[in-house]
Amino acid sequence: MSEWLAGAPWMMLAIMLPLSGALVAFLLPRHSALVGLGASLLTACAALVVMLQVAADGRQAYRLGGWPAPLGIELVADGLSVLMLAMTAVVGVAVSVYARVYLADSPDKVRRFWPLWLFLWAALNALFQAGDAFNLYVTLELMGLSAVALVALSGSGPALWGAMRYLLVSLLGSLSYLVGVALLYHAYGTLDLALLSERADGGLQLAVPLGAMIAGLLLKTGLFPFHVWLPPAHGSARAPVSALLSGLVVKASFYLLLRLWFTFTPEGQGVPLLLGSLGAAAIFWGSIQALRQKRLKLLVAYSTVAQLGYLFIAFPLAELEPALAWSGSVYLALSHAMAKGAMFLAAGSIMTQGGHDEIDELDRVVERMPLTLAAFALAGISLAGLPPSGGFVGKWMLLQAAMTQGSWFWALVIIVGGLLTATYVFRVLGFAFTKSPHEHERHDVPATMEWTALVLALGAVLLGFAAPWALPLLEGVLP
Amino acid sequence: MSFNTWLPVLLLCSSLVPGLIIFMLPERATALRTTLNLGGAVLKIVLLVLMMIGVFHGVDYEFRVPLVPGLDFVLHADALSLMFVNLSAVLWLATTFYAIGYLENSPNRSRFFGYFSLCVTATVGLAMAGNLLTFLVFYEALTLTTYPLVVHRGTEVARKAGRTYLAYTLLGGVLLLTGTVWLYSLTGTLEFIDRGFVAQAGVDPAVLRMVFLLLILGVGVKAALLPLHAWLPQAMVAPAPVSALLHAVAVVKAGAFGVVRIIYDVFGIEFAASIGVTLPLAILAAATIIYASLRALFQDDLKRRLAFSTVSQVSYITLGVAIAGPIATIGGLVHLVHQGFMKITLFFCAGNYAETLGVHKVSEMAGIGRRMPWTTAAFTVAALGMIGLPPTVGFVSKWYLGLGALEVGQHWVVFVLAGSSLLNAAYFLPILRTAWFDAPPAEWPEERDYGGKETAWLLLLPPLATAAATLVWGLLASMPGTPLDWVQFIAARKYAP
Amino acid sequence: MNLLIVLPLLPLAAAAWLAISPRFVPVAPVAGGWVVALCATFTIAVAALVAPDRLALPMVFVQGNAALVLDATARAALLLFGGLWLMAGLLLTRARDEGPGAVMVLIALSGANSLALAQGGSLVYAGMVAAGYGFYGVIASEQGNAWRRAARAFVVLLVISDLLVFELILSATVKPGVVMPEAGGMPASLLVIGLLALVLRGGIPPAHGWLPTLLAAVSPATAVLAVAPVAAALFGTMKLLPDGAPVLALGSLALALAGVAWSLLAGLCQGSARATLGYALAATAALLLLALPAGPGQAMQLAWLALGLLAATASLPLVALQRAGWKRDLAVAAALLAHGLAGGYAAAHAASVLPAGISLLGLPVAVAATLLLTVAARRSRFLAPADRAAEAAYLAFAPVIFSLVGTGVAWTASWPGLSAAAAAPLGITAGLVAYRLLPASARMEPGDLLLAVERASAGALHGGRVLCVNGLGAARDRLEAGLLALWDGQRWSARVRWLDLRLRAWPATCLFMLTVALAAALLLLQ
């Protein structure tokens, strides 16, 4: 039994399970919620097993149909992949549990949500395990399209507008990436990452495609100044969708960027400095905008813009302290996924309860839904990098990398960014404790929604203690 | 892992677990909540006594899990940390009693007591932190758990006060974080050890001075050192037990304790003195003492006056530590405990006045001693202690501070102490005079009936108990088992023999 | 249980009992008066009957040298305090609606008793503090508002003096080789501090302003007790500077001369007997200051002289309660005689450390003190209601007896020479003459310079308030507001909005993208 379990193609299953779940959910619209939940749990299990395998035996590869790399499709799972898989699994399960209750009173949305979401999950898992640049492109495109559809799900004017913009940006980004892929293939005759990393030799034939790919991926990640599509899309989607977009989807393109970077390991300080500066600008601009928002979901969305900036701070720091900087960045990505997921879920609960998400009018939410507010606060703690959260560990490593090499500018950026984050998080909390002069109608919120957000947020905080187990996985993956 | 390993964790959990359970309790489950609160508090004291006996006999209590690569999350119980835990635990018990009486029939009690317990957990963790990283963890946790208490009333004023509180404390946290990371990148370790770990690292003193500045500013926010003290008077909008806790035990003391840790266990006092950072710190503390006393002089709001008094008194601890002599160390450390007991008494009494008679201002306190003699007696004892008069504990602190300063030839400190005592007298004695000897008004602002008694028992007993401790420890200062005794035990370890 | 520890604790217990038991509230003055008298009697009894004793209290306070000692100084002090409080207690039993609160009186007695017995720096300090604040409580528990000015001045001086005493014992502890109270040889700076503390808390000119003001404003019981702070200051200083301070003999002579001259001048210009008495007390205190540098001497004459001088002074408020007649005359005569003799002895005692040429300068001080007391006695008018007079006739004898005892013990213990007796006749005669020549009229405010000092300090206080509240506080608030305005000012917000709109435009996005792609490619090429 256990041998069979160990021998099962878990990497494949991690993709096929959500895909077939999506099909079944599409075909059985009445039971889509149940099917969707079941498929989510199974997918999460599969992802977990892959992670355990990698943790035990190191890098795993699986050949679809048994053909070797240049011909067939090869799935590859290393430490970085499984961390992303696990992140997707955790956030995905939480969102699934939440969405089942959240969407219960709008059956038409349920019908469309589950197939799309499972499809998105399949695309994500495939992306994280893809071993060549073209597969990466395909999965990226699939992911983008399903994400756009999910944004459009809510059907409201702003959401459709946001979805449209998201679609165009997504296409533009993919196009740019595709151009890069095509040029690469032209130059080196292969798209397999492992082979590419052997053959890549620098020069114009590498620089141009790489530039195009980086630009495309930055656009899809929503790094400043390409963040403009992000707040409308994330802010107007339904809460579980926002959680997915902010938590997972943007991470996928970041992952892709990391992969490319690790594959080609470009020399020189120019590009890292460029990326780092954009990251710093994102931190400041996103935080300032978040501070100025009047609506809770927009605030959280802008916070995503800011936090994404952090991930790119690692690039300039990585030259002297690669291990610290990259692990810090990856760890930040993980904790951001959980924290931001929890935050959007909590925001969704607050919105359901009060029928609005005006920050000034939160009106003692803390008394009516303490759990949700606790979730929001805990997620905020992780975002702001307060100890002992996952965000703290990530920022600590980045800071340490910066300080060890004496890069005061980056250290300052990290620190001030954390302060700004805390400021906007606590701005929300302050109003949540304060009585508002206006009366608002109130709705009951199912306990499941509150608890899901809380558990996810707790996960983000306790992630800080998981670092000693998670970080060794990255050994060997990082350059 | 043996029982001794888990004892620090148990100590932490004795308030953490009740706190978490209390969050889940419905508002009306008063009896269960009270039981949990008091049970936790008593359990903590029992565990603490167990550990104190152990530490006295040389047992090492340490709990360690890895957190950041290369750095552990360490809970370690040494004599210094147990002193602070002791202060927190005992005063937590007193404050819990008081808060139960104070908040009777007010809304959101589950939330209040939940955060209250978490706040004490953070304080205890901070006390037992075995390295600077763990200290930082709990330092931030303390900020976060006290914020809901500060804004507990939910008014606009409370929100603004909370904002100020956070602006200062988070800034402090960030400075501390920066200093910590910097130090780690310089020395590669953050473990607290007696007489410090920085001295062995062989780093450029100029850099170390910068690190010291960052760290001290970081903890100085909570310790309310001069330019960073403004949050404290504003945080007075919180309910009285919270103010009591903030001022006497948790936040302010956490800052002062941080100063102690940084000077003794990070830098090592001899080394800190050798790179010339202690004298500026002492001067800053002295300036804080005098400035805050001057500000206190002209406050009519009782709690605000007490708040400025706290700013001033807490800097005694910093001063004592920064004077850098063994005797002054005793004075500073013992003041950590002594000020806690005195100030908590004052805040309990201020809360009693507000709760029983609706009196919030000094100018409304005429003749209050006749209406509430016991409360006012406790207030008197604590106020005399603040001035530093025998036979209260304030005298003992001041004695050691002065003696320590003279011992190392810092004569100016004695003048600072004298000036501070003078100012303390100037803002406390008029209160005492008006409370005892002026004619009471015909009607109090907002009198509540306690069936002919002075006030509720739960409100009266805690201040009386703490005031009695203030008096007894001051009078019998050389008795074994007093805070002074324990502090002498600590100070002996912090100086090279 | 040692009797010595009971002495401070008994009045405290009695005070607590009075405070707690509500039954005594309506009759508090009367019942309280008896309790006070009983406690005082106990004090006197211990002082008179118990053999010398020492009770070490190693756990009390920080130095470990604290002890309660019953020696000659303690005996004299106990007799004085016991006598004063006995009088006060008895007066309280007759008080209708005036007089201090018995609880406060008892607390002050506890402080005075502990001071009398204390040994070892910090315990003495504690005793001085307790006696001082206790006496402040006694004044403040008086009815009405007349006491306020005096009490305020007193407490300010007390606080400052406390600080000096603290500094003294602190420095004395830290100086190597100086362990109080055994060894001598304190540095002169410390001695100066000690004397300064004595001047401030002992009502010695120029810090005497509160004494006449106070005496002019309070009930007889408090007036009797007003001698106590002077005595407490003196005994405290004697314990802290056990060998006196011969170095300072000249300085204290100058201070005493100036002080007595000033008291004499201001005292003669007073209208009321009580205010004159205040100046007499100030002059007596100055006389004691003069004698202090010579140290306690053999068999502790200084303590006994203090008993004689101060008890005589304390009898005068009681004299005012007596009808004119031989009893009153006898009491006054005996008191003046005792005062004069003790004063003369004190001057002679002081002369032992003065340079030979000016050693006689002490005598005028003693003469002037007695002179003032005589004038005060002569100015006393009978004011009391009839029912008090009966006891008062005998009451006034009690302090007189204590005074005679003190003077007698001092004179018999060691004979100072007949010249010391000259002060009594000289002083009394001059006093009588002065009374005849200078009729009582209020040509000078009681407390003379106090008003000016009050005005100056009120101005300083106002300035401080303006500086702290309006100046510093406002400056800090402005700074904070300025920093906040950097953050959410109007212009700032408009600029951010403008930038946001620009960033959102499609052309901007495309342009950025092109730029980033090209830049990345270019940078990668290098």
C-alpha cells in the first residue's frame, strides 16, 4: 500500500486532480461546491505528498509519457517549487472552505466559481512544476485567463472594468514573455530550463529575450509602475477571488521570474539594481496609496503592491549574500500569501457583515466579529514584519543581508516600509475599535468564514517558527 | 527535554492559555472568567516561586527553539528575569483583582481580560527572553497586546491616543530591530550573557556607539526617555487598571528592563562605560527626570500628573544603570520593583477616586481623605515614597542611587535626585494637603453608592496591599527576601569580581 | 517586647484605633485628647524610669546600623516631647471646636519619639522626616484657614532641609573612614550642609518666617507643639553630628548673632503676644545653634539645656490661659528664670570652642533670647473662657517643671561658673524695661520677610508654569503637528492624486514596459 502510495505520480496528480475537479464541477453545477471542496482537499494532499517526497529525496522529476526532455514534457519539483505548491495548497484550502460558505447565497456564482478556481489551481500547480520555458508560458497564460474570469465573476461595473484591464495587461505581459521565449528558442534551440542554463552564454541573443521576459513578468506581477491594474482588479473582485489573486496569482509570475533568474544567473549589478529600485518605489508608493484609501479592500490591494516590492529587494542584495537574500524573499512571498489571503478573507467577512467596507465607518467591528478582526490584525502583523511572524523572518533575513554588506539604503527601505505597513494596518484597527456616528445595517456572518480567516492568519504568524524546516528545502535551488 | 526545560514555557502559558480561553467566553460568564484569571495568576506565582528557589540553587532553566537561521527563540530564567517576572506576576494578581472590581458591569470584559492576560504574557516573555531576538519578539508583542487596552473605551480620543501610542512604540520597535540586526551582523550572536557579549567581538567602538544609540532609543520609547515620552500621558485615556499596568509593570518597565538588558547583558557595563556611552545616557535620564517633573507640576488632571511622574521616575532606573557602579545598579534595579509597587498604588487610588466619586482632577480632591480614608492613606504612602521619604521603598531606591553616584564620583547625580525629590514634593504634597485637610465639597461629581462602605472591597484591597508592601519593604529594607535582597544577588553577577 | 520599640508604635496604634473606630468621631477632640495625654505620659514615664538601653535593629533601612537607644540625649528629648504632647493632649480634652486633630497629633508624637530614640543615619533621618511631616499634619488639621501661610512656608523649608539631611548622611556614608555616629572628622562641607539643614527646619533666622506667623494663627495646643519642630531639628542634628562641629563655631556665632538681632528687632515691633513668642522661639533656636558646635559635652548638657530652654518657651502659650494672679506670676517667673539660666549656660558652653577674644559674644545672644521671652510673657493677656482657667492654672506649671528639670540637670551635672548665671537677671530686667518703653503695636507684619519670599516664589512658579505649559509643551506640540502635516497635508495629497492618475494611463504603462525591457536588455549586455 505504502509503496503504491509512494510510487503514485503525485506531481502529475497535483495538476490532474484540480483539473478533473474543475471538469466535474462544471458538469455537475448543482454539486459544484461539494465537488470543488473535495477536489481542493485532494489537491492539497497531493501537493503535500510532493513536498514530503522532495524533503526526503531532493529534486523530483516526472516525464509525461516517458519521453526525455527535449521532446516530451517534463515536470520538475525542487525545494522552491514545493514551497510554492504548499503555499498554494494552504491558501487554496482556506479559500475553498471560505468560498463554500461565502457564495452559498448566490448559486449562479457558485456554478462559475468552482470550475474556474480549480482550473486556476491546476494552472498554478503546473506552473510551479514546469520544467521548460514554453510550458511556463502556457501555464502562465492559462492562469491569467482563469484569473481574469474570476475577477469578472462578481459582475458589477467596477469589477468588469477591472477585469477588462486585467485581461489586457495579462495579454500584454504574456505577449512580451512569449516574444522572449521565441527569441530564446531561436537562439539556443531548446526551451528546457536545465539545458538552457547550460547553453546560455550571454550577449545580445540572451539579453534581448531576457529583457522582454522580465518586462512581461513584471507587468503580470504588478510591480511598480505596472501596478495600475492590480488594485482595481483585486479590490473589486469577490473576497475569495481577491485572496487568490493577491495571495497566489501574483506570486506565480514572481516565481517564474525567480526561475529564469536562477537559470541564467545574469552577471552585473544593473538589472538587480533596477529591480530593487522598482521594488523600493513600489513599497513607498503602495504604502502611501494604501494609507490614502477610504475603502478597506482597496487598502489591502494597495498593500499587495507594497509587499510585492519587498520581494524584489532581494535582487540587489543577492550578489554578496545570495542565500540570505533569496531565502528572505521566498519566505516573504510565502508569508505574504497566507497573510494577504487571510486579510482579504477577513475583509470579505467585514463587508458581508456591514454591507460596506468604508474604513471610517467600521464602527466597533471588534465587538461584533472579534475573530475576524483578530485575523485581520494577525495578518497585518505578519505583513508589517512584526515578530514572530513569517513576515518577520523574511524581513529579518533581508535586513541581515543588507546590514552585513553595509547597504544602508536597502535596510532603510525595508525598515521604513515595515513602519508604513504597520501604519495602515493600525489605521484600520483604530477605526474598528471606535464607535462611528452613523448607524449601519448588520448581517450575520457564518462562523466558518470568521474561523477560516483566523486560522490562515494564525498560520501566517506561526510561519515564523517554521523557518528552520522550510528554509533547508531551498538549499541547492538557490544560486 | 526535562521538566526544567518546559518550566519557562509553562510560566508563559499560565497567562497565555487563560487569555485565549477568555477571548472565547461569552460576556456573561463572569464566574468562569474570574476563576480563569485568578487561577492563572496564582499558578504563575507558584511556578515562579518554584523557579526562584531553583535559580537560587543554581538550576538553569532554558527553553530553545530555532527561529531565524542561526538564531534561536530562547526563554531563559536567570535572577534578573525572575525579578521582573516576579514584579509582573504579583502586580498582575493585584491588578486582576482590581480590574474585576473596576470593570464590574461594563461591556467587553472578555476582550479586556483576554488582552490583559496576553499583555502579561508578553511581559513575562520579555523578562525571560534569553537573547535580543526573543526580547524583540516580546517587545513588539507587548506593543500589540496593549494597543487594544489603550483604545478599549472606543472613543475618538481613545483612537487618537492609540494612534500616538503606536506611532511611538512601533518606531521604537523598528529602531530596536535595526540595532539588533546590525549587532547580529557585527558579532554573529545575540545571546544575553553576564557582562555582555559585545566586548569580545572586537568591533570598532564608533560603530558600537551607533548600535548602542539605536538600541537605547528603541527601548527608550517605552522607557519614556526624554524626546520619546509623549505617548505616555496621552495613553491615560485607558481604564485605570490598564494605566496601572502600563505604568507600573508592563510597557514602561519593559523599556527600562530593556535598558538594563542592553547595558548589562549585551554590552556589559564595564565595556559600555569604556566606549563612553553611559554618561550621555545618564545625562539624558537626568534631563528626563527633571523635565517630566516640571511638566507634572502643572497638570490638574490626576492621571496625567501621575503619568508625567512615571516618566520621571522610570528614568531613575535608567539613571541608576547608566551611572555604572555596582551600588547604583542596585538602586536602579530595585527601583524597577519599587516604582512598580508605588505607582500601581497611585493608579489604583486614582481609579478609586474616579470610580467611586467621579473625581478626576486634583482640584476636585478637596477633603477626599475624609470620604475615602483608606484609599487616601494608601495614596499618601505611595506619594511619600515617590518623594523618596523614609520609611517607604522610595527612600531605599534613592539611597542606593545617590550612594552609587557618589561612589563613582558622579556628584551631579545627587543634585538631580535632590531636584527631582523637590519637584516630586511640589506636585504630590499639595495633593495630600488638599485631600486630607481641605473641607470636602457638599456633593461629589458623580458618587456611587457602595452600601455605606468607602468603596468596593475589590477596589480597596489591592491598593492597600501594594501600599503595605511599599511600607514594609522600605522599613525592613535589610531583611532577607525583600526585592533589595534579590537585587543585590543579581548585581553581584553583573560586575566582574 | 522591648519598651523602646513600643514608644514609636504605641501612638501609631492609638492613632489607627482613633481613625478606625467611628464611635469616637463625634467626641474626637475630647477622647482623642485623653489618648494623646496617655501616650505622652507613657513617653515621660519611659524617659524618667527606664534604665539606659539599646535595641539594635539591623534589618531596618539600608545601612544596618539602625538602633533605638535610650541615653541622656534621648531622655532629654523624650521628656521634652512627652511634656509638650501631654500639654497638647490635656488642652485637646478641653477644646470645643478648635485645635488640631488627635490622629495627626499622635502620628507626630510617634515621629518625635522615634527621632528621640533613633541612632544611625537613616533611622535618624526617618525620625526627622516623620516628626517634621507629622507636625505639618498637626498644623494642617487645625480649623479655619489662618494656618495656611505658615504651614506652606514650613513645609517648603522642611522639604529642602530633608534633602540636605539626605545628602549629609549619604555623603557621610560614602566617605571612607567616616562611619556615623562613632567617628568624628567629617569634612567641613558636610558640616555646613548639616548646619544649613538645621537652620532651615529649626526656625532659625533667616528661615524663621513661619514661626511667628504660625504662632499668631493657631490654637493653644498647636502653639505648644510649635516648639517640637525646633527641638526635632536640634536633636536630629545632634545625632547626625555627634561631636558637634567646632570648625563652624565662628560661622554659627555670626548666624546666631545676626539672627538674634533680627529677631529682637522684629519681635519688639510686634503687636501680639503670640507673634512675639514666635520671635522669642526663633531667638532661642538661634541660641541653640550657637551652642551646637561645642558638641553635646559631658553628660549631654546640650540636650538638657535644650529641654530647659524649649520647655520654658512652650509654657508661654499656656500662661495666656491663666488669670492674673500669683500662680501665673510664679509660672512666668520660673519659666523666665529657667530660660535665662539655661541660656546663660548655653552661651558658656558655646564659648568653650570660640576663640578667646570673642568667647563672650555668646552672652548677648542668651540675654536677647530671654529678653524677648520676657516681653512675650508680659504681652500675654488673659483670653481663655472661664472653665479652662482652672486647669490651666496648674497646666502651665508642667512645662515649667520640665524646664527647671532640664536646667537643673545641666547645672548640677557640670558647673559652668557663675558668670553663666548673669544672662537670667540681665535678660529679664532688660525685657521688663523694653516692655515698658515699647508698647505693643503692630509695626511689623509677623514673619517679616516671609511675604517678600512668597511673592518672589509665586512669581517664579508662574514663570515656570508659563514656560512648561505654554512654552515647552506648545513647542513640542507644534513640532509634532508640523511633522504630521508633512504627512497628510492638503498639497501633498493633491500631488499624490495627480501622480496616481498619470501612472494609471495606458500610454504610461506601455512606455514603462518598453523602457524596462530595453533597460534590462541593455544592462544585461554590459
